[in-house]
Amino acid sequence: MANSFSSSDFGTSTRRRLPICFALDTSGSMMGNPIKQLNMGLQNFVASIKANDDTRSSTDIAIITFGSKVDIVMPFGKISKEKGLPEITASTTLTPIGEGVLTALELLNARKEGYKEMGIKYFQPWLVVITDGAPQGPNAMQNMELAIKACNELESQDKLVVFNIGVGSGVDFDILKRLSLKRAEPISVNSADFGKLFEFLGSSSSSIVSSGMSDDALYNIDTTPQGKAVELDDFMKFINEDE
């Protein structure tokens, strides 16, 4: 992946930046209402970022999807009030989660190198992985193991914050859990909860850039896991009490 960039992509703000890369499952099981709710949640998340001068100047967003293949649907770049999001669609039964995560990590690393070259300070990057299944496709498990290793190395060095989020009951929570060493259990949501999920992500990004909320608050969830994941309501309750 090319690391070249234009200085105009970074805007003119001198604010410390928070890069967030979404890696989103667009396999066939996400068709219908789940992908509709995902699009609505993303739109509302970006709208909340745009509505606040602090977060609009500080938050960098990129979106990649993984389904029949991995696509960079929105590369990093400055957020304007006029710029909208492309609509995300679901495709086949393939779920190349590992390849999607590795692509997201490449984007985040290239963005960090750009910050350094431009002399811009930044917060720990966020990787937000949302899936409703398990790795499927050519070399899917091999790429997943590479992705897990890369995430674990970065996270252990305090160079990455991982949100490993499972949608519905078909998720392989055991392998999703391994994406993060710091999060006790993955976050569990239903597609109907996407609005609440993105509301949380928006408020948390605002807290990071505006009030310096600790990254540890995004991990230290003192609740009892439901099955093999932490329910979204418990996750948000903890965050709200911690702020």
C-alpha cells in the first residue's frame, strides 16, 4: 500500500488527531436490515463528529469493508461539513476478517507516518472491527492469525486501541476475542443496537479529544460477561459511570 499523501488531506488544524479506522463485515449475512442499520449508525456517527468543532478538527476517519473482497470505501482525509459517506452494501458469504484487519492496520500506520512528517501530534489510533461471523475464504485463517499477532503487538505497546465487536449469535467470539489482549471479552451487539453503538463511539471520541479521557476507560469494564461477550448495555453503563 502506498504511503504517499497530500498535505491538504490533513487540513490546517494544529489539534492533536484521533485516527479511527472501521473494518466492517459486508458478507451476505449482513444483507437486509443489518446493513441498513449499519449505514444509519455510521451516518449518525459522522454527523455527530461534524457537529462539534473540536471533534471535526481532531477526528480522522477511514472505512474499509470485507466481504467478497477488501475495499477501502473511505480513506483518511479531513472531514468537511459537506462531505458525505458512501453507502455500504453487503455481498457474498466470504468473510476475510483477517485481511480486512491487516488492511486497516496499514491505513492507520500510513496515517501515523503522515502525522509525524507533518509534525502533528496524535492519540492512540482506534481500530473498530465489526463482524457477524467467522473468517471464511482463501487463506482466511492464516490472515486472521497474522492480524491477531499484529493487533496484539501494537496493543501491548500502547500503540492501538481495539474495539472487537460481534453482531448477533453467529459470531466466533473465541477468535474475535483474540484480537485484543486488553479487552476481557468482545463487545456483543444486535443489529438493532448499531445506533447505540455508534452513539457510544461518538461520545467516547469526543471525550478523548476534548477532555483527555484515558484510553484505559475503553478497556476496563467491570461487569459480568454475558456468555462469551460483554453486552453493549453493560459496556455503555460502565463508560457513562466512568466519565
